[in-house]
Amino acid sequence: MSARHPANASTPSSGPDVDIDARIYQSIFDGVLNRRLMPGTKLPEPELCQLFGTGRAVVRRVLEKLAYDGIVVLRPNKGAVIAEPTLEETREIFEARRCVERVLVELAVQRASAADIAALREQLAEEHQAMHRFDQPSWARLAAGFHLRIAALAGNSILQHYLTELVSRCSLIVGVYEPTGNAPCEHDEHSAIVDCMEARDAAGAVAKMSAHLLELEKRIEVSSTSGEKSLGQLLGITPV
């Protein structure tokens, strides 16, 4: 499943403005989710305008939406940067995520078909391959995608929206606090969750998911990283 953020920006529902808004938002959102854009990364408006071939009004609108979603911080007279969560925010975000995923897992166990479970197994196989290739960007993307796929199987778009935002903010937290080289999620823990789902063991799946998220939170430690790449390189975009 794509980690696409639900379209809820305060823009028209169709047209060129919406297309460019969505493209900019998605590029930055995916950059955070895949740990290419680390907390504290600057997002200069002139560079974003050049990369996406658009004007400052559009870029500012998207940055405001990202700030509303907790992904970006807008600093007066200094521009936008990727948000840097505090330890207190970290605690609150993980607490909220455990609550949301508990319900989503219960619903997914009820509603997932055999084909859905098979698709989850395929995703786990990809995750395993990325782990053994030491391909951390793919590792991070697939780990986040696993949780979002379960959310989609739950069949509740409101809860799925909440989880999508929480997963993006957890990606920021991992970027700030988790030691380099660690997986954002443990593959074996994911496998255990799917085993319970396949057995239609909702209580077991919820217990495994809660333990998994608690373990992820425990692995967080105070550290930070910074990069030397340009914004275009971090986003994987050539200027328009």
C-alpha cells in the first residue's frame, strides 16, 4: 500500500493547483516516511519553487498544510524545517499510536480476506529481503507500509487517516532518536502479528502489536544526524 496522505488540504478538489499541491506534499511526506528528510532539514521556498516549477504561493500553502499535520515547523523570518519532536511529544505520539492501532488490528482481523493475508505475507518477504540487503530506505518504507496496509484492511478511513499522520510523525522520531542502522520495525514481530491475523486471533494480534510498538518506543534514544545532500537530492527530484 502506498503511504499516501489522505487528501484533506483546503484546496479545490481538482485542477492543476491541486495536482502540484499534492505532488509537493507527497514528495516531502514520502521523504520523511522513508527517512531521506531528517528532522531539522531546511525547506527553502526558492529551492522548492525551482524543484517543482511553481510559485511561492503554492509552496507556502503546502508548507502550511505540512505544518498543520505536524511534519514541518514554520519559523518566523527563518523559513520551514522538518519538525524535530521532543521526548514528551514522542511519548504522546506512541501512546496515541498504540490506541489507534489496537482498534485497527481488531477490525483488520475481522475483515481481512485470505487474499489480504497472502498480500501481507508477500510484503513481509520484501521486508525480509530489504533487511538482508541492508537497504535502510526500503526497510523503513516497507516497515511503515506494513502498518498502513493493516490499517487499510480495517476498512475505516477515519482511523486510517489518523494512523497515517502518526506513522509519519513516528518516522520523524526514529530519525531523531533511534540509533543509525536499526530497523524501524522488527521483521519477526511483524510476522507474529500476521500469524495471529491468519488464525483470526484478534486478542493475540492486538497483544503482539502493542508489544511491538512498546519495543519500538524503547529503542528510541537521544541522538541526531545531519546530511550534506541538497534538498533536490534528498527528495530525488531534478529541478523543473
